[in-house]
Amino acid sequence: MEHMNIGRMTAAMYRTGQGILANRLQHLDLNGGQMDCLLVITLREGLSQMELAQLLFAGKSVTAKWVKVLIEKGYVQRLADEQDKRVCHLYLTEKGRAAAPMVQQIFREQVQLHLQNLTEAEALQLTQLMEKVLAGLLQEKERLESITEKLTPENRSVYENEKDNQS
């Protein structure tokens, strides 16, 4: 295999993993993002949709789409908060509870598949390095969001044009 840069390697691993995952999830009629949601809801039942998005490092809109599909397929239900009706909490339905052990098993198998050619020490080192990379990316994302929040709509397009020209 030719050596790839980190972006291409990350994309290749993601796409390959998602293809394998799609095959494993066929019988549940779920995709990878929906499985991630279902897994997190299984582990943290009662969390809000905002908390779910944060735990998945996903945007609010894509998380909302995943949750909507899970509700439509009967895996999850959304219940309004007693004190604040604007907040909804996510819970498994009976169908979701029945699928939860399978989803957890598929997730464990997927993790093992990713690590199968690594020693325990290599797996630990890989995890530590990925955490460092993620921390740097999250820091940059936060920095950019704080800059764009301060911009007026007119200045925002100028800023984004300048940012594009620097790349």
C-alpha cells in the first residue's frame, strides 16, 4: 500500500469502516450515525438532543435528522422536560431496548476490527495520539467560532473570503 497523508488515511479508514458497519446494520435498518445515536442514548438514557450532539461531536441539524429517523423507526421516543417544555429528553422504546444489545455488540466488534492489527501498547498509543489531534482540532474550531460570532453579517463574508484566500 502506498503511503498516504493523514487526511486521506483518515478518510479511507472512515469510509471503509462505514461500509463494513452498513453491512452489519442492514438487519436493523440503521446507518452508522443512527447507530451512534442509539448507542449513546442506550448508555445515557434521558439525555437531551443538545447533549447527544455534543457527545457525538456532531452538528445540531444532523443530530436532529438522526433522532427523527430513530423516532420514525420506533427505536427512540422524545419526551418534554417537566420543568422546561423547550427541552426534550431521549429514551429508548421497547424496540430500542431490544436492539440495544445488538448495537452494543456491533460497536464492540467494530472497535476490535479497527484495532485487530495493533498490540495493546500500539492501540493505547494510537488512542493517545488521536486524542491530541482531536484536542487541537477542537481548539481551532472553538477559536474560529468565537471569531465568526463577533462578526457582523457584512464583515463575515469578507472574513470568509480572506480565510479562503489564505488556504
